[in-house]
Amino acid sequence: MSLPGLASSAIRRSTLRALRTVEASPRWLASGSVASQCFVRGYRPASVTAGQRRALSSTVRRRFASVDDSFDPSTIERESDEVDVCIVGGGPAGLSAAIKLKQLANAAGNEDFRVLLLEKAGELGDHIVSGNVVEPSALNELIPDWNSEDNPNRFEPATPATKDKLRFLTKNSSIPIPAPPQMNNHGNYIISLNQFTKWLGERAEEVGVEVYAGFAASEMLYHPDGSVKGVATNDLGIGRNGKPKDNFERGMEFHARCTLIAEGCHGSLTKKVIKKFDLRRDSQPQTYGLGIKEVWEIDPAKFEKGLVAHSMGYPLPSDTYGGGWMYHFGDNMVSIGLVVGLDYPNPWLAPYGEFQKMKHHPMYKHYLEGGKCISYGARTLNEGGYQSIPKCAFPGGALIGDTAGFLNVPKIKGTHTAMRSGMLAAEAAYDALAGTKDTEGAVFLFDYEEKLRNSSIWRELKQVRNMRPSFNTPLGLYGGIAYSGLEAYILRGYSPWTLKHRHRDHEATKPADQCKKIEYPKPDGKISFDILTSVSRTGTNHEEDQPCHLQVADWDKHAALEWPKYKGVENRFCPAGVYEYVEDETKEIGVRFQINAQNCVHCKTCDIKVPDQDINWQTPQGGEGPNPASRESPTSHARDYQTISHHAVHSPPSNLSSDDYSSPGSDLFSSTGGITIFRATSSLHFGSAESAERDS
């Protein structure tokens, strides 16, 4: 790395910091350029951030690191910035905390109080999939006129929930069952969570929050006494071999007296903080679910605006917790999805395959026939509830939102609890900072823990604490349903016992030879789709020449541990075709392990479910990853199949001839927009390349 290059990098960073402090003038506002608008708004979307995000194109510009470059990027000092509060994560929890902090500061006349929010997505909401039923209690408190006709900036695309439906499914029928009180959606709204997050971001900027999208916080910083000092963003322009490229740019440090972590479920920084401060010492293991979701535009004749439907039973086996949903919102839009508890025992089960089967059930197929799938996404969610909440405050900061595990599973809602936790942390942080001097260092949010225990969050989660673990008792699925009804209608959380989560999710996985193998039907390309067609609908994109963010220390050792016992469980639990076992006669076990990191949709299932716990999900470069919202705009509908590639695939499997992988009609590969798409060769097949050929 040349000194001029380093100097220009530092100058760019310094210039951005200087520009942020300059008051926006009419001349700036009138200029109309994307860059000037971003500086005025206080953040830079990925399209104007060098190295943060690469647009999709049929001709990929590759910039590989020089093999003889011995420069060590860690020797370069990072630029730093001092703020009062730094928030990591631009979802509902982080944005609510930011807004509340600035509301309190502005009301006290302390307009210089700096609140900075970092979001790894290129723009706020890019990593969030639409379709959500929100209970507006926290929102009503944070922004009372959010839905008022008198508010010109109200959140307009909110569909009132008008009808609830709960069904137990068998293969070909649906049986109505009474919905527990927690699932009553009267007064709730169906929203696009992506649009809602963007709207919250605008409200945050209005009150003075500094929002930096496209900045991925990847490292915790500590004071000599061990308290949290802030965070650092990852370096940009690092090649696959770990060496800096000619566009290398050192990450930035953000120092704060209080750092709020709002990464969402199983965040990479959250894992580090929990381990360092032993925040789970008094809680039970967290348990997770994988939610797979699509957004459809359906036939207007079948649209039932405000319908909130949920199902249990089929297609999941009786030893697997989970259920489906379907929400009708907006103009002929439907969010449909399936949540599968990640404590399922059978390694042959594939959540993606189960979701495709579910859509063919008459209850769902009726609505989807004649419609069009617009976007796809997958996320893990915390299901542990009350028993699994860790200590949320630590020296210098706190955990808020889903990163702490405030999802109410029986209610199937977590946005309102996430927002409220952010608001409570904001109140505690502002009081702590206002009562101390800047020279006193990091603060400890004692009041936050107390506020949580006295809040509606605690009451909600304690009341339903026994419902989710009841499905893991010897009573099984039907016993769990019966017991949950008893808790919902009679005990109402007053039972003198608390059921336990007996193990972590990966520990529940049985060896493949002890379980029944599951064969999934070939998708029809109309209701169900092969996995790579779905991945194309996520808008996922990662720079190809960068270190793999799915960290496995030794790929051969991993394969030797996992393949003989679980026969490719990674390939089946991943909803994006990231992991594969490819036949390779040169390997002792006959296959080689492969990671297609380009496909990653950031669900983090691998980090949770892999039996030997040797996959670490680490945030990639800022601005990268899924962007399902890009599929939901009218202009995106014209092209169903976006280009994806696999940077881990340097050559075809050794057992294939050139004819196998070059033929457009091959079941393994197809070509779209000039980029080759790899078709899985492992034991799980969701279909051939026919759909890709048709859409291309």
C-alpha cells in the first residue's frame, strides 16, 4: 500500500467528518447530487461509498490483492470520532433508542448531545424483509401522531388487521382452532417492516440523529479497565488472501461513553460482549427459530385486506416446533412464511423444502395461484423468551431489541418489545450521562435493568414463559398445544413453575443414520421454486474478492467431523444454498466442503445450528448482503432473476466434464446475465435449472 494511497484515505475520512459538522445551506440542498443529499442527511448510502457496495452487473470488475504485498493494514492508525451515544444497528430497536435519546436531549436544550447510529446495510431497511404485524403500543408513545391524518409525515402504508384465522393443517385439510388471547390482533397493523424502518430513519434524522448506513461495526473497543469504549468498522479493500488491495481503506473507530447494541438476532458483536461479560450466567440457553418469508402480489379477486392467518401442523413433523403465516396488506400484497424451530432433531429436514411444501397446501395455494412472488428472505429469531434473557447492561453499554431476545413467541410479535427496550435504554443512558461528567469515562446502565423488570416487556414474556418449552416435553406437539391452551386461558402465567430449555439447538441434532431421510418434491416454478431462484429474489450481493465472512478455520477438518455423522446438514439447514458437499475422489471421505458466501442472506442459521459449532458468522463489508426491498419496487418486477455468483467456486467439481458445466441446459449450472450460477450437487435438490433458463 503506497503512502499517497493511505493519505488520500485519511483525507477522505477527515473530509467526511468535517462536512458532517457543517450546517446544510440552501446551495447544498439545491445542488441535487446524491452525495450532497447524503452529507446533508448525515449518512452515505452504499452507492456513493467507495468500496462499500458493488452494483450488480453482467461484467464484474475484479480487483485482486497482489500476492507479494506484505503490507499489514493493522499498522495503520484508524480515524476516530467521539460521540455521546453510539448505536449499532438501524432496525426498530436502534432507531427507537436514537429518537428517544434526541427527544430527551432536545427537550433539555442539549442539542449538542451527539447520537450516532451505524447500520451495516447500504441503506436503512435494506436487510429487512417486508410483512409484519405490529402492536403499536411503543410506537404510540414514541411518536404519538405516527398515523394521524394531520401529520404530513405520518406512516401511511399501515393496513389495520381486520380478521384473524388460526388453523391446524393436515396434508390436505385445515382444522379451525381457537386462537389464544395473545394472538388477538384487534388494533394492530400489518406493515412492510422495510418501509417502516426507512420511515423511522427519516424521523431520527429530523430530530438530529447522525445515521451512517453502509458502515459495518465489526469490533468492540475497550478501555484499560475493561469497559466498552465503542466500536470499530471493518477495513475495506481487503482481498480474499487477507492482503490490502489498491482501494484499501482502514476502518473507523467510534468512541462513546455509552454503546447500545441493536444488531438483531445472534449478532456478531453481541456474541463477543455476552462472552466477555458472562451475561448469560443466570439465564437458560437461548433457542432459535428460522423464519423463511416471501412477499407476493396476488390476484385482486383473492385479496382479503387485513387478513392475519396462522397455521400449525403440516408440513412439519410432530417433533419439530413451528408454524406458518400469511398477512394481506397494502394493495394486493401478501407476506407468507414459515418458522421452524432450530432445535429440530432430524438432520435430513430442510426448512426451505418444508416452506415450499407448505405453499402447496390448499389453505395457501388458493391465494397464491395466479400471483407473483416478488421477494424472498430468511432470518433467525430468538424463541427462548423470559428464561433466556441475559443480563442486558454491561460496563459502557447495553443490549437492546432482538439481540437481547425480547420476542413474544406465542404472540408472534417482537417489534413493539424491541422498540420499547430501545426507549427504556435511551432513558437510562441519558439520565446516566446527564448525571456524570464527560471525563468520568464509560457509564453503567443500572436503571436499564430495573426499567426492563418493571416494564410491559417483562410482564408479557413472564406470562407466556412456559408455552414454547412445553413443546419439548414428553407430551410432544399435541401435548404442547393442550398445555399452551391451559396457560393462555386458565393459568395466565401464574403457574408456580417455569419450564426449562434443556439444551442448545445444535445439541438436539441426531445422527443421520438414526433419522428418516426426507425427499422433497421438485418445485413447479409457479408456487414453489428452486433455492437459487429464491436467492436471486433477495437482492443479495457481496464483493467477490474479500475474506469469507463465514469463518471456518479448517474446511477439511470440518468435513471430516460433520459429513460422516450428519451427511450434509449444513446444505439442508441453510436457506440460501451457501454450504455444499461436492463429490471429490481425492478426499478421504469422498466429498469436499464448499462455501458459496456470495449467496449468504445473513440469517445466521449456520452459526446456531452446525453441530460442532465451528462456523462463525462475521459481518462482511458494510453495505453488502441481502436487499429484498429492491425487489419490491414496481421497476424491479420486470426482471425476476437477478445475477448471483459464488466466489468460492473457482472451478467446477472434479468429477464433471466441461460439457456438464458449460451446457445451458445442465441441471447443475445455468447462465444468467453473463454470470454462471452454480447448481448444488449434494444430497438436497430443490429443482433443475429450468426456472433460471426460463426467466433469463
